[in-house]
Amino acid sequence: MQLFDANVQIGRYKRLSEGMPYSTEDLLADMNRFGIAEALVTDSLSREVYTEWGNQRVLKETRHEPRLHPTWALMPARTGEIGPLDTLLERMHSARVRAVRLFPGHYTFSLEDWCIGDLLDVLEEGRIVTFIDSNPELLGYPMDATNWEDIVHLCRAHPDLPVVVSESRFRSANRMMYQALETCPNLHFELSGFWAHRGIEYVCREFGAERLLFGTKWPVREIGGVVATTRYAEISDADRAKIAGDNLRGMLAAAHPQKRRTVPDFRITVKPPESDTLRAKALRGERPAGEVIIDSHAHLSQASIYHLADSSPAEVEREMERLGVLCSIVFGFSGVIGDWTYDNDQIAQFMMGYPGRYYGLLTINPTSPTEARQELDRCDGKGFVGVKLIPHYQGYPEDGPNLEIPVAWANERKLIVLNHSWGPVGHLRRLADKYPDVTFIIGHYSLAYGEVVNNYPNVYQCTCEPLGYNAMEMLTDSLDTSKIVYGSDVTDLPIPLGMGPILHARIPEADKKKILGLNALQMLRGIGVDPLDGRTV
């Protein structure tokens, strides 16, 4: 399996932070580190400023590096900014360009034929691989920016054009995305924004591995997550090879069918290291066997807001077993977006059905203090190890007074309280002072609470989810590594997406093991729960 990265950008960009990579040399160093053989490269000027400037600069940057393949950005032809259409294919062929990117969200144009149909006709004639990214910026906000109706119209109008959709995150619209794959045989998408639990497995069995392309969105995304998601996907080796790079290689080879090939048909190979480190095992696709891995942030049950594949408790438990996860701290979806009592009853049943695998957190809604107190009392004695809070989604202030009701309840019982976000730092500090017998977990990746985490023994930071470049290194530089716990956000996100950045991080092996599970093991033992009681890993 040789990785071919379909989504890379070089050059300084608008939100470049101190110490972050952007150069060709930086890219090649990371490709070597993560075992990526080749990359399809766009220049930042093409993405952000003026397509022609970047299109010319990317040729210079990739000219003497056979692992890097240039990509041009294009826009509607009417203004003449991309040159005459009747010579476009010849110019692209001479420049070794077999793929283009369209940024309708940034350059503000329609994907309908009245706007770019003449350009699409030319690209279709040349079988040019056409990537479409509707996000207005490289960092990629908001998610679900793709207009799937426009994509389907485009694919149907140009059936011989290979189309690849790419964006920050495919999430709430994934049912439309899957229907678009069903409707349009020439449609594909790349993986850097596809953070779906067992999503690769689902697409492979429903639509075929040919529809997926490996991509990292370097230099703004953490590479380890998508590498691990691809390596650990439960698919055949043949399908994995297709997704990793063979699909893209085949599509690029088919470009310019009227022209004789002028690029040597070579295959660059990168061999993973043979050491026994966690990173080397991850690069080889070997699960971290023999390690204590505890997931401190997991969902169970269904939610209709978007499709969740393979998400029953039995299927999730099987995925945990496959990937070496000892146990998970779980809560449901219903309590986030609807009836929390239904959610709590389900989680209680799951704990009984899978003892030692699932440790449940009950959910309350702080908008009604009376209902919150009643639900806490109703769930008392049912085996819950704490409370899950998510006022951010429930329309309640993150530092509102009603949040003290579940915190005080947990303090009396020496339990966990995990909050999606604790709001102002001072709010969490005050609660940690006032309720020393609560184990507080900051539910999502943040550098904001470092002072509280480092100075209060009862406050932990969850990793869920280290998506930005060097995210784990930045977290461990700021926080006491004994206070960081791994969380996947399964079944919303894939288990390997959050595990990969830890396995690949430039941090000591001992710290990786603590974060993956040893810290959470001590945390659970502190509330009287021992997941290793009578069990081995």
C-alpha cells in the first residue's frame, strides 16, 4: 500500500501560525515521516489570491521532485483570467498538470453549466481530475459547505469528468453525499474531511473502494489521524491499496487520452519502519496490542441528524476489540439533542449488557433545574459513573448556575462530570475548588484550560479531537501528560482518527501510553472502578 496524498497545499497562507510548516521541504519531511509516497500539490496563491500566480509557482516548486504532482486552480473562463479555453488542455499537458481544483466558495462562482459549463466541457474532454472544495478558506469553515444538488447536476451534465469533492468536514449532509454517490458513477471524495465512524467500511461495501481517495489537507491538519483511519479500516488489502493511492494514480494516468504519455510510469515506494514503537506499528497497520487503551469520550445509540454506520452497542464493542480498546466511558445522542431520559435508560441497559466494557454517564438538561434533579435521583444506583453535560447544544449558558446541580450531585458520590465545554476558565477553576471530589473532564481538545488542569488533581483534559497540525505536541507541551486522557467521540468519529495523532506524535513513548489509557485507568480507579479487575490486555 503506497499512500498518494490527494490534498496538499504549499506556500504561506493567510492564517499561518508561528512555527507551522508550509514549504516544499516541510512537506517532503512530513511525507517521509508518515510514509506518504506521492502528493498532489496546490499552491497557496491559487487557493487564496490569484489562480494564475499559484499555477505558475507550483510548477517551479514541483519541477525537480518526482514525488510531487502539480495541480492548477481554475475559475470561470469568461474574464480571461485562466487564458483561452481552446489552448487550456495543451498548456496543462505541457506543464504535466492532470488535476485541477475549483474553489467556488472562495472565488464566488456557480457550479452550474451557465457559469462554468464551457470550462467543464474542456476538462471532461481531457479527463482531467477535477477537485471541488466549496469552503471559503483553507482552514475549512464551515463544515457541510458542499451543495450536493449542484454536484449531482455537474456530474450528470459531464459524465466523463472525474469529480472529487473535498471539504473541511462531511457531517450532517452525509445522507445526501451517499445518495450522490449512488446517483453519479463519476463522483468521488477524499478522506481528509470524512470523519465518520466506520465510514470507509460503509462506502466500500455500499459503493466500492473506487470512490475514495486518501488525502490529508496538509499543512493545516494532523496527518496521523487520516493515516491511521486508512491503515486500520476493516477492508481488504486490495481496497486499501485503491484508497491509499491506486485510485488516484489510475485517474491521473487516464488524463489527456489524446496525448502520448510523457511522464515515466514509475512507482515510488516508501517502506514503514521495522521497529517495535507505537508509531512504527501504526504505520504498518498493526493495532497497539498489549497496551491499556481506554476511551474517555464515546457515544452509543442512534441519532437521526446524520447517518451513523455500524453503531449498535454490539458493533461498537466489536470495533473496540478489533482496535484494542479495553473499555469506554459512554453516553448517548438523545440527551444532546432531545429526550435525555430515553437516553439514560438506553445507556443503563448497555452497561448491564456489556459489563466492564461500557461505563455510562447520565445526561441531564440544565434548562430545567427541577427536571435535572428528578433525573439525577431517578438514575441514582443504576451504575452510572458520572454525568455528561452539553449546555452548549441545549441552549443554556456554559457557566450558568444550574450546572452546579449535577456537579454537586456527583461530588456527593465522588463521580465524573464530563462537559462538552466548561466555558470561561474561571468557571471551571471555581467548580474544581468548590467540588474537590468530582473528577472533571474537559470533553474536547483545548489548550485554554491548561492552568486548571495542571494545578487541580481532579481536572483532566480529553484529547477529543486532535485535528490540527502538531495538535498532540502542542497539548503535551502545555499540559501535565498525566492529566491527558484519550477520547475518540465514537460513534460520531472513528476510533483511529483520534488514536492516530497520539500514536504518531513526537512525544516520548511513555507519554503515549499514559494518554492512551494509563491515565484514564488511574482516573477510574480513583472513583472505585477498575477496568483491569480480572482482565488482561
